[in-house]
Amino acid sequence: MITTNPFAGLAEYGITPGMMMAFVILMVLAVVVGTALDVLHKKSHKYFFEHEERMKKLATRELSSAEKTSMLIQTITSEVLTSSEFHNPKRRLAHLLKMYGFVLFVLSSAVLIFAYPTTADAPFWAFLWHLGAIMVAIGGYWFFFSLRVDVQSEGNKWWNLKKRDLFIVSLLATVTFGLLWSLFGTVVLFALFIISTAVLFGSVYWSKFAHMFFKPAAAYQKRKLMADGSRENLPPFYKRAEVLDQSTMDLVRDIPKDQKFGLCIMKDEPKHY
Amino acid sequence: MAYKTIVVDNIDILVVGAGLSGTGAAWEARYWGQDKKIVIAEKANIYRSGAVAMGLYAINCYMGTRFGENNPEDHVRYARNDLMGMVREDLLFDMARHVDSAVHQFEEWGLPLMRDPETGKYQREGKWQIMIHGESYKPIVAMAAIKSADKVYNRICVTHLLMDEAKENRVAGAVGFNVRTGDFYVFKSKTVIVAAGGASMIYKPRSTGEGAGRVWYAPWSSGSAYGLLIQAGAKMTQMENRIVLARFKDGYGPVGAYFLHLKTYTQNAYGEEYESHWYDELKKMVGEYIDHHPVPTCLRNHALIREVLAGRGPIHMVTMHSFQDPHLEEVGWHNFLGMTVGQAVLWAANDVDPKCENPELTTSEPYVMGSHATGCGAWVSGPEDVSPPEYFWGYNRMTTVHGLFGAGDAAGGTPHAFSSGSFTEGRLAAKAACQYIDDGKAEGIVVSERQIEELREKIYKPLENYKIWRNEIVAGTVSPTVLLPKQGLIRMQKIMDEYCGGVSMQYMTNERLLNIGLMKLQLLKEDMEMLAAADLHELLRCWELHHRVLTSEAVMHHTLFRKETRWPGYYYRGDHLYLDDENWHVLTVSRRDPKTGEYTMEKAPLYHIVGDVEEEYEKKKKAKKKAS
Amino acid sequence: MPTFVYMTRCDGCGYCVDICPSDIMHIDDTWRRAYNLEPDMCWECYSCVKACPMHAIDVRGYADFCPLGHAVRVHRDEEEGIIAWRIKFRSGRIKDLVAPITTKPWGKFIPNLREVAPPTDEQRKSQLLFNEPKYIRLDDGDLYTLESQGLKMRQGVYY
């Protein structure tokens, strides 16, 4: 079942491979246009560069291009590929499931539609398509029901949907209806799948979709600013042993230098209610 | 509305509010009631709630008997003097004799207390204050309370106390709602210790935009200590004794360490010492109280206020000398970062370097509370071995409602308790509450479903009001029918400011103004039936407003009752502009009838601790009289 | 100095919502990130700033009286038991400060009062609290009373 190409039987509904290909191209265009509009209309790119210029004035040293390259690589391996920016390990895991699942899902969809438009037997890509959808579903539903901060920390009920949920809901709808359609193959499920896909990719301008483009850029910028001494005005992140000669540190001078105190407020998950 | 009703039953000790006094209560209760059910209901998150959420750079109440520094009675005399005589000395003595044991435990738990490198004693800031690195003061005491309590219910806004229906005037628990989930919480308890906060924001603030949040006392101190007790019909005392603070302008950063430890001092715009300009005037108003040492806080305020009105403002804190010493400069900055970060932000924004200029001081809008240099709060019983009969009815820190205890801001007549003293009062109340239960005083409490249902309906009414009357208008905040909590707050602040001696009246009021004010407050209370809340956050603000308005009303009645000006510099009764020891050397006590809302006022006798010091003083006074 | 949240730094973890004593840090409807919904009820207590693992929250002095161009930023480290501050003045001058926040592992030295020896009847009847009289002066002396101090409670004006 999960090794069968679900797009192969579309002719039954009178949908030609050309139509599907056109749909995929349309979706790609929707994302490009939505993102471009988002950036241009909100001038977020301008803010991004002006902020960097302003912070550069506070820099205490100049970064070499080798350093910048190394930071770029670190950003890619750490924030982009393993979502290290998430403080909460559960959120990080859920995000990785969603992200890699989504990449597999989109990639395999494109391959199946363009390379195997009428071939039911494309086990490798069909498997990836299903796997991707399942990964998105696992990470997505976990996030949706218990990890969303408005649910976890604000105590909101999961059904209390707002504009911020447009992306996750359309994403979940896409993979859920996609899987159900692949399983049961009814035209209604296929229609729902197509509609939710269209909403997911067509709503970039209004949803949180565009964040996937600015997040890596922001992470890279943060690395640079922390390294060039401007630190976004943050103080150095000292270890206790480094500051024992400060006059106010009398009280901890006698405590072993490698003593760790454990956690207090930060020990618990942020849901005290 | 689909909010659940959650009943927490069989509680022995319910602590309402977990600031310093609430954490002290919960902590201690476990020792005297090892098998008792101890529950905390806290409006925010216990790790950062109450007035110490931001941290403190000093513990302002520490005797140091261990180092031979002060005795408890010395502190009583100090607080008595500062409050122009109007304190409950039994309660003060009791707090002072226990307070050091709390501080010694804080040190053991990990609170960084500074020590004088030469003497090994705690580093004194002044006679009563010791210096600490108290950024995590609150998380540390919170951990103690969490360890002792059976359960801490965070984010519960307690709105009302439950009353026993079997026995008149006995408490039965409390109700409130969860600010996150919205669920209705019913706490059925044998005793309740009200350890909630005093009242900020009941007077119009000097800063009215964003800066309204930079109040001297925490904005979340919503007068619930008073609102809850007054609603339950507990007697209150000294509610007229609101406090005005002389602080750094706009940021209201602390001045204690600056005066005491950094040895800074004040001067007027022309570099003159100015307090002596007002000596004669004060001598006429308050007589020999002006000759006391140290000069009572309110009288020093008076000099500052009058000097500015005389056109010789602003008043400056002279920091330029002390701050040349890099160590003292560092202490000065840590002092702000440890307890009033906003003052550091303000100076950073304005490029103020106290090494190079002398920052401005000002007097704040008034605040109503009971643990700083003022003693508003409930009329509570003192300890058996100290209190005279008028001050004692069985259980230490119990209000006039059976089973209902008060500590910290909630206990009246005990100023200068500060953080450590409030924690200690919580401990005292907790022990007494355990005793009360063990004596069988809490048997047979009855709470009907009807009482609970009525309260439930009342609590959620603002949400209902909003939903229904939202349909009347297109958009915006202007409605002919309902009142938003912010609108009600500002209306109350204006009434208090203009009729009850706020900052724009230079703290002046009189009988006529107060009567008009009470009438206007009555209209506000009627309109508050139509308070509207769009969400749970606003519902929280609605109930905070209720507590603030109940506090305001008590302040008005008390101010009206005391026909003298006892604390020039805190407020002035223009129709009685002098201190009157002959008629008013008494404590004021009020009770609001919960059924009718009517106030009754009475005078309670003032007892003083008398020892060698006082007898010596009396002798001198008599000799002086004879000589003249 | 109400708090505000940097859009590109907040990851929507909820620590600020959870800790704010004034209940003003909430999650935005559009971005699922935190923001200050009632700046005039902000005490600038820095509870949320210190709790933010991303350093995404900052403070801009109250508009009523603070010119722009300043910063007071903080890094609170529970494991290390210290807090570090950086004050940036409008002029660009910078001041760094650091202080201890605890001297013991958090909570480890707070006794569990369920497990200590229960109080005797005599202690119950006395005026003593837990660990007293020892902790009052850390010696063997007793609690202070009116008698021990040669005091009386009397009505009237006595000073």
C-alpha cells in the first residue's frame, strides 16, 4: 500500500498528468510570489540589513571571511539541519520530524508527478512520500495538541484556532488527507487533499510559512553579532570561575570553582497553572 | 461558559498569595501540622510573585541580637517613632523577636548575605538593614514553600473568601478562577491565611502613559489583602495611613542604600540644606515629634514637598561625592539592578552618571500597604504573652473573623516588617492556625452549594457582560452600557487623587472633599456591576479592580474618621491641620458590614511598650515642664 | 521600561508567559511568539527577560520619560549561580556588572519539615517557631519576652 504511487490513478477522475504538473508549478510559484510579497511589503529584508549595520557600529572587532564562512557552516549544520535554536528538546524533535517529513513529502510528490505520472509501481519514491507524510503527521499532531505554546503555556484549548494556526492546520490537513486518499482513494478525499495543499502553499503571505526563509538568516546574523563583540548589547556569558575577582563575588569565592548549582526556575516546563 | 468547577476539599490551611508572608506561612505550617493539608493559591507563578519578584538588595528588618546590635524593643521604638506613634507594638515586638531566625535560615538555604570582611557580621546598610545579593530571594523562599505545601495552585486569582454557614463570622475557604484555563476553583478549608498584597495604583500616578507601570510598589499588588478581608467583614485598622515615598524621580529607585550606606544626602536646587527651613512650621503642626531621632519619614517628606512648592526645586540627591569611590559606585548600580532595574534603565536612557551629576528626587503618589513605612491592614490578635486584653483574642495574627489570619500587608499596625518581617508574620500566623485547628475550633463548617454557585456566577459576570453588550457597538472601547477594567481603574485613581489627597492635590484633603469622594466611589461601585472582560486576562483585571476599590473605600472612611493631620508629608486634613494627641492618640478601626456595605468606625486604645528608655524620657519631660 | 520581544529571536517557548507576575506576556495571534500586551502594567521586573532562554526579550525605557538609544541587558545563569548585566547608555558608554545569585545548590539545604522531629506539646504551647530558640541568636538563650527585657505594655503617650 505505502509503496504504491497514489498519483498514478488520477486519470480515473479525469485528471491528466499535465494538470498535476501544472498544479505543482503553480504551487511553487505561489510560494515564490508569497515570500517575495512578504519580504517586499513588510520590508523585512531592509530591517534585517539596517539592524546589522547598526550593530556593526558597536562591534569591537572585525570578523574575517574565514570566520564568517565557518559560522555559515555552523548555522547550516546546527540551526538549519538540526533545529538547535529550539530550547525545548520536545519542540526540537517535533520540528525535525515536521521539517524532514515535509522535505521528503514535497520532493517525492514532485518526483512521482513528473517522473512517474502514470506508473503505480514506483516503490522507492512512493514509500518516501508516505514516510514523509507520516513524519509530518507525527511531529505535527504532537505539536498541535500539546506543544503549541498557546496550548502549553497559555492554557488555551486546542480547538481555539487563530491566524497563527493557518500554517500548521493546512500542513496537517495536507498530509492527513493525502494519506487518507492514498488509503481509500475516494475523489472527495483527493479534493480535500488538493484544497488543503493549495491553502498551505497559497497562503504564504498570510501564514507563518515564510519563517523558514528568515529563520536561518537570523540565526547566522546572531552568530556574527555575538562574535564581533556587539553581542546585541548582551553581557558576556561568564563562568563563575572567570569572575571570582569581582568585588561583589565575595560570597562565592570559597565555593569550589567547578561547583554547579543545578536549576531552579528553569527546571520545570513553562506551565505553572 | 464551559469552565469546569474544581473543588479542592479538606484543606486545613489555605494560604492566599505566596509572596514573602505567604511562603513563610506555608513553610512553617508544615512543622506544626506535619499531617495537615496545606495548600497555596497564588495569582501568578510562585517563583516570581509578590513584591520581591524582582529581587531585593537588602533585608531591611534584621535585629542582629546575635551580634549584640539591637534588641526587639529597639525596633519597636524605631517603628513607633517613624509612624508618629501609631503602631501595634505587641505585634511589632513579636515580629522583631523572631525575625532573625528567618534570616539565618535564608542564609542556610543559599541566599547570598554580605558580610563585613573585618567583623564577620552581616554587612549593615543602616541600623536595621543588611545587604544581600537578592536577585533570587523570591525563588529561594518559593522553593521552601513548595517543599512544605501539599500543592501550589499557580495562576489562581482568589476573588472571595467562603464563609461558614453553621457558625456566624467563621471562614470556610476561598474561591477564585484560573487565569489560564478559566476554571472555577473552590478551596474548602478550615483556616485561611490571607497573605496577599497591599495596593499600588489606587491613586493617579505621576506618570500616566507606559510609565504608569513604574509604580513604587508592584503593579500586581492589587489590594487583595484588603479586598478579601473587607468583603468578609474583618475589622481593619490604620487604613488612612497611606504612604508617600521620596524616591529618585520617575524610576522610583530605592534611596535607602544611598542615604545609609553610600552617605549621599539631599539639597535643593541652590545647593542648600532645606529640611531646617521647615522646622518651625512642623513644630507648630506636630509639636515635639519633629525633635525625634531619626526624623520620621513623613516629616522629611513634608520638608521636600514644601521646599518644591516654595519654588526651590528640584530636590537633588547628592551622589557626586560618594560615587567617586569606585566600590561605592558599584554598590549604587547593583542596588538598582538587584531591586529596581527600571531606575538603571532610566539613567542609561538619560545618560545620567551619578558621578558627574546629582539626580533628582521627588515624592510619589500614595500607596496603601502594611509592611514598609506604613501599617495599613487587618485588626489582628497579638501573641498571648505580650498583648493587652484589647489586642488579644486567642490566636496570634487572627483577624476578627474566626479562622481567618493575616500576615504581611494584610496584618495592620505592623510597619517596618519588610520582606523578612513579612515572612516571619506568615510563620507566626501558620503556627496559630495549626493551633486553632488542633483546639477543635474548625469543626462542623458548612458551605452550601448555593453560596458557591452565587459566587461562580458573580465571578464570570464580566465575561458575560462583554459578550452580550459587544453587540451594541461596531468596534472600539466606548460603550454606553459596560465599563472596561482599565476605564474603571483610571476613574478610581482620579477620585482618590482629587478627593483623598493624591499627588495633584499635594496630598491635601478635608471632610467635604472626602464626602464627595465617597459619593463618587459609590457611583463607580454601582457601575462596576457592568464591568466587562473580553478575556481571562481582563477578568483578572476586573477582580483586581474590585479589590482596589474596596481598599480605596476603606482609605476614604478612615481618612474621614481621623480628624487630625497625623502624618504631614503622607497626607493633610486641611480642616484639621495639626496633630492632636489629646483626641487621636489612638488606632482607628473600621468594619464594613458584608450584608449592607455600611461602615462603622471606632477608636482602639494605643498601648506602648514601656521600659527604661521611656521612663528616663518621662522624667526629663516632667523636669522640663517644672522648669518652665 | 516595558519589555518587548525581538521577532527574530523568540522561538515561542512560553517561559515568559509562565513567569510574568503581571500576566502581561502573552502569545501573539499571528506569529505564535510572545509580546507584552499591557505595557503600562509592566514593572520592568525583568522576570521574563531573565527567564528567556533565547535572550529574545529586551526592555525599552518607558516612553513617558526615557529617550531612546539605551539598553540594560542581562544573562542569568542558574547552573553557575551568577547574573551578568550590561548597561548601555544613550551616549554609547557601556558598564558591565556581575553578581552572585545563590551560594548553595538550589533548594538542597531547605529541610523537609514533614521529616524533622515533630514539635513537643511544650513547644506547641510556647511562642517558639521552628528551629527556635536556637536560630534567633545561634546560641542557647531563650526567646525574648516583655519580662526578659524589663518591659510593660501601657496606655498613653510615652515618648
